[in-house]
Amino acid sequence: MATAGELLALARGEIGVKESPAGSNQVKYNTAYYGREVSGPNLHWCAVFVWWLFWTAGAPELYYGGEKTAYVPALLAWARREGLTVTTPIPGDLVCFDFNGNGAPDHVGLCESWDGTYVTTIDGNTGTTSEANGGAVMRRRRHRRYIAAVIRPQYEEEESVTQEQFDSMMEDYLERLAQREPSDWSEEQRAWAESNGIISGDENGNKQYKKFATREELITVLHNFGQWFLTELKKVWKA
């Protein structure tokens, strides 16, 4: 099994791969699918790319029940029989597109994001000159009017983080921030603030310049600044 996040990470790593020579459909995904190098005008590979992702991720059963198909309508028909189609895409879903408006899907890609109007997918065999036969793996953003159907594979659930684990990670992160050295550009300002008692640090004198300031720390700095300001103001009055 695989998670949607794992499949997306794998797909992102393939962006930029192209068939070679152009127009040949000779590409590593077809080689893996057919078991040998192939080329020819009818070996379109958008669905083959999706199959390759699941196969490489060690979850071939999530695509077409573990069988093979390079035909998007067959993939969609199987998904409908299995009750895997949904109406709204989320990351990791398979988005079937109908670009020519004939009611049949002619392309498929992996959903990366959806904003309610546009869907962003990572596709095989797409391009800027041909949506469904462009010869490259690309990230594409398309209007919802082109969506014919959405398939939701039965991914393994992502591991969730408990509140206790999150709290522990945050404490560790904040501790590491507190130990970082301040930047050189603030050296003059820090020296002034420290010499005038505006920044005093914690009980051990640690200034923790890179750590987020709590309200307690903020009010302490403001109080120290106010005390310094009043002292300076009294000096002016006496003068």
C-alpha cells in the first residue's frame, strides 16, 4: 500500500521527463509497462504514467485492481464498478479529462490541488501544445469544465500526529531556536539594548534572540524600555 502523499512525491520527481524522440511515445514508463522499449503513434502513455506511479510505489493493486490498462475509459469504467468515483478532487485523486467535449475521457492525471474552479495535476504525456498527447511529464492547471470524472484510489491512510507528539516536537523546535546565535546585522542594536538593561535574558542570562517572544517576554522588554526612557528623561529635566 501507499499513501497519497507518497504517490505525489514520486510524481513530482518525474516532472520534466520526456519521450525521445519527440512524437515517438518512447519513454521509460512505456518500457516498464510493455516490458521492452516500444514506440509508435498509438502508444499514448498518460494512463501508463499513472500505472507506473502505483507500480513503483509498491501499490499496483490501487490501479485497475492490480491489472494493466493504458486506456482511460477502461480505467474509469473499472473505478465506477468499484465505487471509487467522487465529485470533488483532493490531492492524490486521479482526474479524468475530456478535452474534446465528446463525453468520453481522453486523459488522466494525478491531482495535486483543487481550489474549487481550477485543478492542478501532474500528468504524463501532456504539454503546452497538446493537453492529451504532449510527450512530457508536467504540472498542469486546468478549469473544472474539462473534468470528466474523479477517481479516488483506496490509499493507505497518512500517519497522524498526536497532540502529545506535536507538543514534544514544538518544544524541541523552540529549544533549538533558542540556542541559535544572533545575526551579525543586529550586533550594534543588541549591544545598546543589553548595556541599557532593556534585554536581560532568562534566569541564566541567555538572550535567546532567535526564539519566538512570549507575551511575558514582550511585556518585560517593554517595561525595561520604559524604565530606561524615564531615566533618560529625568536626565534631560535635570539638565
